[in-house]
Amino acid sequence: MAQGKRAAQKTEGDVLTGLISFFGVSGSESGVRKYIEQQIRPYVDEISVDRMGNLVARKRGKGPKVMLAAHMDEIGLMVKRMEERGFIYCTAIGGIDPAAFVGNPVHLAAPKGRIHGFLTTHEVSAGKYIQKVPTIEDIFIDTGLTRTQLQQRGVEIGTYVHLESHTCCEGEGGIVLGKALDNRIGCYILIELAKALQRPKADVYFVFTVQEEFGMFGARTSAFQLDPDWGIAVDTTYANDVFADPSRSIGKGPVITVKDGEFIANPCVVGWLKATARKQKIPFQLEATESGTTDASTIQTVRGGVPTGALSIAVRNIHTTSGLARMGDIRDAVRLLAALLRDPPKVCPV
């Protein structure tokens, strides 16, 4: 009870900063899961962790069974080999552009404590210009330690490597900055939604999934177990407002997905979201892209099929440690989902 009271007294910036500050590369989400559990527990009726590691929080209501999914995991690296001099080469976990991470601080999650270092290349280390776009094979971690010293600290093949960054929430202009905005923003939206829903007319399951960045495995097992009437994945998407004619911008409302690289949204779920946004005078954007996807693509295909949509927040520099989003879009997403679930549709006709 005391923990719940303390959690409730946190400001929204504090909670989101806390979410971003945790490290949770796919397959190692336990730390962020414990934090989410602490934050959401006072506002739900049931809470559990399944065998896959998904956190499932239920808010009971008479009505359709609704699954809202937000993945907890983030992109990162894993040790693949170590040279005698201590240079560490890694395999990527999730979609990583190596060029975006040269010079980025990292830490190895070693059994005997974190070991800090930087991602670099041979050219950068030698004070030369990079001549070609680096691949994952070209970048390595330099900690200043030898292989023997690293091994004495417990570093081995399979050790997780976490990407570090500066974090700022609610800076000037309501800006959110930092790593892992994909998808701690989605997790934050579900926590705030649980607070906002007082007496939902749906049986709502807030599902914080694992391993989305590495195959959407958590959403698959959770959706199969819950067998919801319909679902929505809450995630982030690429803002392209650095270009002249953007289709997804920060500060212009949450993004309703019509299609992505692996998912065509259920038309009636898309219609519900658009109609609710218009009724509540909430700004929104539509998305039809050729790349990327969310947990929605997995949820919709379990069992006999689940009518599924996706609601995202536009983020600049997504899948880097320099993500940038606007708090106003996040608040609008909470408002939109809360309005939808206060009087939820029960049937999605085929």
C-alpha cells in the first residue's frame, strides 16, 4: 500500500523518466517490468506475470474483453566475441543502424557490476575519418580492459550490452528526449490509462509484452492465452517531419495505423479510433507505410483471429539513443483510449 501511495504521488514526467531510465533489452526486461508493476498496481484489479515474462494487469468491467499491448523491451546488443586486447564485438538485438551508434556510451551487464565503455571503429580509435558506412561487424566496444580482465568480471558470450543516453521529460515545449522511447512511451500511456479509467465498460487487459524488438514473441503468447474480443497495440512510429512534406509529425496528435510493413489494421478498429478522436476533438494522424510493424501484427493472427488496431506516438530519431517526442501527443493518446473504453464497441463485423 505504501509503495502504491508513493507511486501515485509521482508526476507524469517522473514516471516516464523512470521508465526510460531502466535498461531492458529484449530478453532482459525484468527491471522495467518490476517498475511498471509498482506503478500500475494501485489502479488495477489483478496483476500477474506469465511464463514468457509478459506483465498482465486487468481492470474488470462488464463488456468486451480488450487487450491493450505495449512492449517493454528496447533495442541493444549482445557480446559475440572478444579480442585479446579486450575489444568486444556484438550481435544486434532489434533494428540497429550501426552508423547511428559510433561514439555512443554503453555498459555491459556483467555479473560483478556494470562495465562502461564506448562503441567505436578502428578509424575513429586511430583518429581517422570513417571512409564507409559501418556495419555491425565494423563497430566494437572499447572499455579499456583486456579480455582476461573482462572475463574476470564475468563478461562472456551472451552478456547483454545496454545503450546509454541523456534523458529529459517535459523540457522546453513539452519535449521528451532519450533512449528507449520505443516503447516506454507506450508503457507510460497504459499506466496513465489505467489511472484514468474509473469504471470501464470493457474487461481491459493491459499487457506489457516482452521481445517485441526480436520477433513480437511476447504478444503472441499473451494474445493466445487471453483470446481477446479485440485489441490495440500502443507503440511509437517514425516521425518524418524533418522532410519537406511529412506524413507523421511530432506535436500533431497520436498516429492511427492503417497499414505498416507487416500489418493491415482491422477497418472497424480504425473507424472506432477515428470516430472517437473526432467526437472528443482530439487531433490525430493516419499512417500507411511500407516498413516496420508492432505487436498488432501478431495479435491479429492468434487463434481464429483478433480484430486489431495500432495507435502510436510519432518519434524523431527512433531506434537511437536520441529519441524525441512531444508530451502533448502522449496525453492525447491517453484521452483517446480512455474515451473509447468508456463506451467500447462490442462487436467488430467482418
